[in-house]
Amino acid sequence: MKKRDVAVLGVGQTKFGYHPDKSLVDLFAEAFYEAFNESNIELKDIQALYYGNFVGEMTDGSANLSGFISDEIGLKGIPARRYEAACASSSVAFREACLAVAHGIYDCVAVGGSERLYNAGTAIGTRALATAVDGLHEMTAGLTFPGVFALAARLYAKKYEIPMEKLREKMAQVSIKNHKYGAMNPKAQFYNKFGDLKVEDVLNSKVICSPLTLFDCCPMTDGGSVVIVASADFAEDVIDKPVYVLGTGQSGAGGLFRQKEDIIRAIPRKVASEMAYREAKLTPKDIDFVEIHDCFTIAEIIASEAMGFFEYGKGADAVEEGETWVGGSIPINPDGGLIGKGHPVGATGTSQIYAVVKQLRNEFKYNQVRDAETAMTDTLGGDFGTLVNVILSIHRRG
Amino acid sequence: MGDRITYTEYFDALVNGKLLGYKCKDCNAYTCPPKAVCDSCGSQNLEKVELSGKGRITTFTTTYIAPAGYDKEVPYTVAMVELEEGPWIVGRLDVENADEIGQDLIGEEVVVEGREFPTEMFYPDKKRRVVPIFRLVR
């Protein structure tokens, strides 16, 4: 069956940060109405709701949220479902929503996510995040998420024969860049904060899981984000500047101990990104900028290699040489990424879509990538377990 | 799907100094910890075996910020070890000053044994948590 082209009508995102006064439903509703109000449609046009949430049970004592959310935001009675894939929850939801539209199941759907990890506090938040490692064999040792990426950092340094202290300096550049951009983004958790970090600030901040310090890590965040997706024909009828979904990909893997040394090559990401490139009929050279899952500094470096922007082992040099800054060959995370913008896990994937769509429409005033026409998102769920890549463009498939 | 190793059996054996796993009757690869099929070829044709419990450190990290339920144990060092037979396993490194030694720990020989810790609210085993402990062979 020939698949239909898919486009984004509207996008919305709450301010990321600390929201002690807004529930998971409230955060989703706020983002939804921003997206809906720019989509030029009526509520009755939305035929289904795809909701991403990771640990509502642990942070808010709530599961089964998709139906409640659908009703609370005025989408009464439509099919609604929740997607859980750790940090990639709303990216998996987004891809499934696009597939449903592409295959003619729906013409127009709402997809997004919400999460409240800041409000849950560090101990519960850390335990909740750790539910995404292998529950028996990794959790028994007390492996946490910073721990996962600390293991990857040491393996990376060993494999590519980079002295650990040298690698830490290169990793620090990711934090400096993403904090600089996050400080420029009014919706970022660290808006107006940490915009001028120095290498020493990163190296000397509190050690979380050696060798990773606080500034190597993204924060705990509350927030929501929503995207309205429709068939490209539907979109062209109702708005002037749709952004088209040219390709998506998803892949997965088991625990760290099953992936072994491959964790630093992020094989599922290679598979997922190649799937997206193939569908879009594009290569990494065609991508103008990318929103990468920088949950930790080393994560961005590994991702930039697996997606084909740099050779394996060279991503750490690329950030130090400015290749991944705005103005470089492949700007990464001009919205601040997870490190600067924040990481409300279930809302992160569709907030990357939000950032890309705003950029491609030339509406990202505070850190616009000039002449960007085609861009990509990259979301990682769990310990290199679930990977989703999406390619978006102002040009409809030829 | 005959001779299956449950996780309770796996951890009981580990506490008694034995590391259990499977050897694949089709491709001869080892799988540890146990899973439904051979980790290399996907075959269900597996034989239950005892592994040597010896391996080398491939990477490690010392954790200073613990999740709820693990706060009394910090700082602790989590490591991955490549076993002699090929599989990698996750556990804790019984080394006080891992951060001071740094990257030189990678490649060091270790043996694994199981140690019982109190369980926590969300851990699948409600009686205890068996942690694989890696001891340096020097």
C-alpha cells in the first residue's frame, strides 16, 4: 500500500523547569492548546490522542492517563493511548502517530507527553529514571542513569585511546554549548542561567557518577509538549507552512551487558537513523541541524557518530573544534538540548519536534540556524535500548 | 526449553560462589545472565552450565548520588566485566579507591561472588537483592 505523506500542523511546549502547581494533565493541556491554537482546526478534527509518559505511577501516583487527558482537554471519547519507552516515550508515540496517518487510519491526531521529575525530588526521580535499566541484573548493583553514561564514557576513552582527563575537557564543551543555547531559550529550564560556563566549571562541579559531574548531566524537569500531526494534503488545506515528516526510524537493544562494547557505537541508533535516511531518501550531509538526545555530555558525542555526522571516535573532537555549534557543519541542539533546556522525560521527544518545527518555520528568534530547510531529531530511551530518529523538512517529498 | 534457570536459582548459586549460565548446543556460545534464548544465535537449544566466574573489567563508575532505596550504600562502584567465556555482566567492584586508580583498572582480572543486600520497594526479588561483587585477582 502506498503511504501518504505526513505533516506537522502545530506545536506547543510548556516552559521546562519546576512546576509544583501543575499536574501531568495540566502540563499536557497547556502544550496542547498552544499547538491546537496555531493549527487552524476544530477539536472535532482530532481523531486520536497519542500520549507519552514514563513514570507517572512513581512521580504522581497516576497511570491510565491518556483517557483522562483526552477528556480533560475536550477531546471527548476519541481513542487515546499511552506510550512508555523511557526517555523516548513521546518519540515512539510521534512515530506511531505518523505511521497511523501515513497508512490512512487517521487524518489528524494529537501526540505529545508530560512528566514531572523535578517535583518528585532527587531520590525518587533517580529511582524512577533507573526503572529504565535492566530491573534485575543492572538494578541490583544500583546502576543509575548517570552511571550508565559514566560506564560509556570510560569505555569510550579506553576504546579510542583518549586520556580520561582530555575526554572530560571535550565532554565539557558539550555542556558549555548546550548551556549557552539553553540560557538563550525562554522555554528552557536554565533560561538566563549558566550561559557562560568555563571548562573548569564543568570539571569541578559535584561528581555524580565518576567521571560525570553535575554539569555533564541534564537536570530533572517538569514539562509538557504536544504536536498536531495530519496528512500532508489535510495540512496544506488548513495552514500556510506545514513542516513535512520525511522519514522516521526506530530500533532497540537489550541491557548494557547484552550490548557489550557496542554501547559506544549505539547500534540501534545506527539502525534507526539509517531507516529514517532511507525513507527520506537523504543522507547525513542533507541535514542542516539536529536535536540530539544529550541526556549526558558523552551521550551527544556518541549519538553524533552513530547518526553518521562524524566517524566513530571523532565526535569528541568535533564539538571542541566547533563543528556542532551554530555556524558549524552540523549544529547540534540549538534549543539547549536536554542539558540546557531540560528533560521532562515523556515530553522530551515531542519537544525536540517542537524545536525543529520552530526553526524550520524561521520562528526560533533567539538562536536561529540560518537557512535551515531539513533537520532531524534523535531520542534515546533507556540504556541505549530504544532509539527513534525523525527527519523533518519544509519541502514535501519529491 | 527444558533446563531453565530462574533468577532465584541464578542468584542462589551466585551467593554460593557459582556463576550459572547456558552453553548453546548449536553455536557453542555462552549466555549469562540466563535468558530465553542463546544471546548469540537465538537458539532455544541450551545446556545449563557453571561458568568460571573469572573475567576482566571493561568499564566502571563510582556512584555518589543514589536512587531511593540505595542511599545507605553510597559511594559504590558499578562495573561491567567481560567473562572468560565471552558474556558481560554488571556488578559492583570491591575496590575502595577506584576513582584514584582510574582507567588503569580497565583490563584488571577479577572473580565474581554474590553478596546479599536488603531488597527495596521496587526490586523484583522481594526477599533480598543479590549483588555480583567483583574482587581483584592480584
